[in-house]
Amino acid sequence: MMIRISLCLSENKLGPAIRELFMDNKSISSWIRQARYRANKKDIYSDLEISDVKLTIEKFKNKCAYCDKSKKCWGNDADALDHAFNLSNEAPNVPANVIPVCKKIKSENKGCDVASLMAAGLIKKTTYLKILKILLDNKGAQTIKSYIKQIMGFIE
Ligand SMILES: [Zn+2]
């Protein structure tokens, strides 16, 4: 069951401090379980706890990471989770790779990571940088930095 309280409160413009998380513990831990399973299956580095994910959702103020002013769904509350860089492309399953999103965008973006969305002009560079700034402040930042260097073709 989703906690709908946050929707009403956000409409009243109350501060994020007193708002409930939109996604409840049960849906978050079920998403984490699936992500761990997929990571293990592909032998991808995985270190992700529910507290990490809740912290990330708070940092994004319960909003979808992708929805910006250029999109119709700007301001959507996050009601789903996604990896900024896909596990299917061997990105690590770490707090620095998890973003809250809205289901609408998640279904539209299927299979695209945050870098390719930016490259394709589907998200603005400022949105990309905002997402990375928050993510790289999370646990696993070093792992994600190495991953980005690798996909961009940098050689150590
Ligand atoms: Zn969205």
C-alpha cells in the first residue's frame, strides 16, 4: 500500500521535513530484493540497504529525478525506483546508482540510462548534473565514478 498522505501535504506546500515518504518500506525492500537478485545473477557488485534508498528519496525531496520544467509531468511525486545506470549494462547496485522516479517516466525511459537520456536530449544537461551531484554524495560514489569513466571510454 502506498502512503498517499504525502500527495495531499505537498499540494498544501508543507515542507519536506514533515512529509511522509511516498513509497513505503515494503515496496522499497521488495525493489531492493529484486535488484540484489538481478545483480547476483549477473555477478555485479551489490551493496544496497533500505536506509540508503530512503535517504536518496529524501535527498530528491520525494520527487521524480527526471521530471523537470520542460516536461508535462514536472513536479511528480516519485512512486517508483530505478537505477541511473542500468544493471543490464553491468552498473553496480549501490546507493549512488539509485534514483526515485515516477512510473510514467520509468516506462517511457525503459532501458535508457541517465547518460544516454542526456545524450539523446531527453533530459536536460542541468537535470543530468543535478542527478549526478546528489548520487555522487551517496555511498558507492567511487564505484559509480569508475563505472562512468569506463562507459565513457576513459582508460586508467
Ligand atoms: Zn517523472
